[in-house]
Amino acid sequence: MTREALIKKLESELRQAHQDYLDGKCIPIEELDWGLPLHIAERGDEYRASPEAWTPVKSTPDITLQLESIYTYIANNLVNELASYNLRHVIKSKFSSISIFPNSGTFISLILDNISEEFSDIRRRLAKNYIILYRYYVEDNIVVITHVFHQMQDYGKIFRN
């Protein structure tokens, strides 16, 4: 698939993610099956922020499938349960960090100069070798995670220099 085709596909999925948000289909991150509550920005038992500092984080319905795919791949191909657990921890930590600092990600429009202007507010954060894309709806004070993928997958290729 060409770079232009990948960007068009990503734009289509970002439009769908926005529509999912407008239609109320996004899932609070706490409802994902992580095994632990997510909105705890913690280091050991020491909390870094009060609950008032958190911005609610939701995900598109596709995030559950994306995360399952990532963890299944690691479990099946790396045969390393610890690596899967560690990656879950890293991604959860990034989600918590996004919750506390929703404006801290890099705008993808600074990386993808040929992406449509309507996606100029989509941000990117890295979690090890994974890219997290999200939109911060300032007026609603809510973050919606739209994509989580490995930087070597198709979408990751369009973010490489």
C-alpha cells in the first residue's frame, strides 16, 4: 500500500473514530479488561496526581481488538508472558499520562504534512515500540484513544522519517 493510500485509510478510520465519539460509542478506559484500575498515575504506592487532575479517557470500540491483537502476537510469537505483562503496564502508564497531560502529545499534522486539516488536533504518543493516537476534545475535557499499533506495522511506516 502506498503512503498516500495509508494516509487516506487512516483518515477514514479517524473520521469513524470521531463519529463513534459523537454517537456515544466510545468506551471508558476503565472498562477495558486490564485487570487493574487505569486512572492511577502512580509510582509504586505513591500517587503523582489527584483525581481532579485526570482528564477522562475513552477509547474507540476498535481499541479492544487492537490491544488483544498486540498481546496475542507477543504471547504467541515471543512466547514471553512477562513481555506481554510489561507492555500492558507501559501502555496503561501512557494512557494515565495522557489523562494527566492531554496536551503533551505531538500533533500528527507536524509529522504527516499531507494529512487533512480536519485531523490537525490528533496527537501521537509513544509506548516503547507502539504508537498511540488520540484526540483531546478540549470543549468536553475528554480524551479519545483512536489507535494503538506497532511502529513497524503499516500505519507506523507513515510516521517514519
